[in-house]
Amino acid sequence: MLHIIDNQNSVTISNGDRQIKVRRSKMNPNHTVETSPQIYARTAGLLYLIVILGGIFAEIIVRDRLVVHGDAAATAHNIKAHELLYRAGFAVEIFYCACNVPLILIFYKLFKPVNRNLTLLVVLFSVVGTAIESVSLLAHFAPLVFLGNGHQLSAFTPEQLQAWSYLSLQFFEYGFCTALVFFGFYCLAMGYLIFRSTFLPRIIGVLLVIQGLCYLVNSFANFLAPEFAKHFFPFLAASGIAEVSFCLWLLVMGVNVKKWNEVSIRPGRRAPTET
């Protein structure tokens, strides 16, 4: 008969005359293997790169190329003539919005040791902003419905359908500006976390704070003073160097593992090792 004796420092297994004694590991029994912060950082950098490149494609290559400001007929013509490109813009943007979800989870893992409450604030601002942008994309897709070949559309004139298509794109722009309000506060909170973290360059935190302020000024200018927003846009575009720098630093350099461990280590918990 097999007998098992479980002692504090060992486990003894006996079967008749045979006996095997297994010593317990001196390692903390509650220890769990954790993912290296470098893996988190570089995965975040890759996801961030997808978001940035996707945004450039959707905004500059698709909408800036096809939408003729103030001309509904020309915009409708461009969308119908480049329908696949327009659909690709929608697909790419909804895909990178989905990439924001694992990205923000990784940021929570990386920055929770710096300040848990502020990191939760970063998560909430990002999630709300992403949700608003995703819903606003329905307005981006609407022209494909209005300019389609559905029999129910025959009740309207081509001019009406073109006008509704153009108006739907304007609704999208205001939805995107609303999302940027939340991304602006995300940048402010994230910039402060980076500045306090010690495991990432503080200059990136400063640049993110500046970009967050630019997001907020641009969005509220569009709401309150659209003419001023047109003149402010070049400053908003220039501030994008902050997120690009943050993305590339995570992707290429990662985080300073030693300093991350100093911030994150807790009693009874072994810090992850660099990979």
C-alpha cells in the first residue's frame, strides 16, 4: 500500500520496504512566475505602433484623400470611385481601436506599481475614448449605405444622399473630437506616471503632457471656435511626436528593468528577471 507523509520541509512516499523522501523547495511556496516587464513593454510598443500607423492610414491616406471639404458631390464621387480604400479605412480603424484594449491592460501592469489609482484613471480615460471613437466610426461607414444601390434609396434625390453622406462625415469628426478629450486626459495622466516612474525617460512624460493639452485645446476649439481650431491644428500635429517617441522607446528600448523592479517589488514577491 502506498503511504504519503506530508511534513513541513519534505514529502515522504513509502511502499512497503521502499521509501522516497522529497525535500520541499526553499523558494517561497506562494511565488508565481511573472512576465518580464521588457516583454510587456515591447508588446505595448508593437500595439502602439499598430494604433499609430492605423490612425495615419485612416486619417491621412483615406479621409484626407477622399473627403473634399465643403463639396458633398465631389466627396461622394471619391468615395464611390475608391470604395475599397474607404472600406479599408473603416476596417483598419476599428482594428486599431480593438488593439487599444490589450494595450491599456499592459499599461496597467507596467504602471500600477507607480500609482495604482492614477493608472486606473489612465485605463478609464482610454477605454471611454476608445469606445466613443469606435461608435463614431458608424458615421464613417454611413456614406457607404447612403451611396449604395439599395432600392429604398430611390425615394431620395442624389443630392440629398450626397448631403447626408457628407453630414455623416462631419458627425464622425465631432465624435472623434469628443474621443480626443478623453485621450487628452489619458495623455496628461500617462505623462505624469512616466515622469514619476524612473524606469522611462522623463522627457517622454513631459511631451505626453504637452500633447494631452493640445488634444484638449483642439477639441474644445472645434466645439467653441472652429476657425481657431483650423489655425491650431499644426500644433496638434507637431505634438504627435510624444506618442511616437513613447511607442518607439517601448518597442526598441523597453523599460529600465532594475528601476522597474525597485518600484514594483513587494515583500514575499520575487521580481521578474530581464529577458
